[in-house]
Amino acid sequence: MRIPSLILIIPLLVPVTAEWYPRTGDDEVPPMIPYDNNQEIPLECTQRDVENNGEHKFDENMNVLYAPFPLCAETGKPIAFHYGTDAEFNCTFSFTDELFHQFQYYVHEDAPFSCRLPLSNPDSGEAKSEKAYIPLRFNFRGNIQESHLDIDDSINVLFTSAIEQNTPISAISWSSSTEANRYVIGDSMTLKVAVKWFKTSGTGTSETPINGGFYKLPNSLNGVSTPVYILSLIVCILLTAGGVYGIVYSRFSKKAYTMGYRPTIDHETAVGKKD
């Protein structure tokens, strides 16, 4: 009767070892080939079958099909990010019937707006034909109405990258305003995109190609450490309070003098009493 209990405990005693991620299509550790600063990073997104509940489209080998992001009217090209470069830009595209129904799935969260970008520099001759990719999911906030879609079309895109290798580690995008606009089939939507990159160093230990398997956002605000930021904030508050007090006190003192107000004198205390 005790043997089954021991069998359940055995898996807990087996050490868990982490594996490198992501891997190539051949389940191999990918080469870490650095990007050049400001180099354009190709972006491609999954194709969805709007007639089949937004499921992936597949090729004859059952591989998920990808396609570039819709073309932006401003550039005539899909959305492009540049390695290590913060940016703000617009991307305007039209809602075809198929794209409109895709966004119905995205807004209702029936299917994710899943995209990917190469982990390593795809322009290098050292890169393998089978590449590893970093996922990037666009999370759009809005509502589905009977006749239209309400979409928050302002988005933030955040990247973390490895300082040592000059390669992206992770990416995410989400709607970031308090407003939503109304769209129907045939309308043009202008995405207002704000991109921020954080270059970080890894912590811990791991196998090659990156020595350190955990990368976190820097503990700073725009390059200023948190203690310095808090101290600066306190000094600012004290200086502001002192300035306000000085202005208000001087104004009231001047007004009191002009109106003829004088301090009240207690004559009884000023003159010695005789018993």
C-alpha cells in the first residue's frame, strides 16, 4: 500500500534542468549572431482562417503560415522595428473584409495576434536556414459591436535585449490609451506606435550561447536610479513648499501692514501690578 505513494514522490526527487529557449525548427540551440544598432528587424504574423474560427493556416507539411504585417500607408511597407532604437510613428492600413474579421477575433481574444521576429541577425551569412524566433503578441483593447468595432489604436511595444550579444530577448505590445475609435469594413485605422528598448544583462548561470538565463527590466527610471529619483522628488517638494510659504506669508504680512493691523498688546502684562 505504501509503494504507490513512493512512486508519486520519485518525480519530485528528480532535478529539473532548464533548456535553452528558443530553439530552431530542428530543436537545436540557435546561433547568436548580433544585430547592428538601428538595423531593421523583419516582422511576420500568423495567417488566420476567418472562415474556421480564426484557426491558423497551414501549408502542406502542417507548418503554420506567416505573412508580413499589413502595409503602412506612410511607408508602403509593413511595420518595422529597428534594433535598440526607441521610436514613435504611425502606421495606417485599411480594413479589408478578411482583416476586419481577424480583428474581431483579436479584440474578443478568441485568437491571439501572434507575430515573431528573428532572434539572430537574419542578414548574416552565418545564420542557419532554420532560425529561432522571439514571439511578439499584439494585445488590442476594445469592444465588438453589431455594426462596428471599437479599438484602442494607441499601442506600446516593449523590447528587452541582451547587452552582451546585441540580440532581442523578449517583446510584447499592448493598447495604451483611454480612448477607442469606431471602425467598419473599408475604414482606415492609424496605429499610433511607441517603441521602447531596454538593454539588460543576464543573471544566474546557463548553457551557452548566453551566460545568464534571466533578463529583467532595469531598476531605474529613464536612467535615474530609484533612490536618486526619490531624493530629487523630496527636495523638489520641500523647495516648492518653502516657496509657497514665503510668497503667501509675505503677501499676508504686507496686507496686514497696509490695513493698519498691529499686534495686540496686553497692557496688564506690560505694566507691573501693585497689590
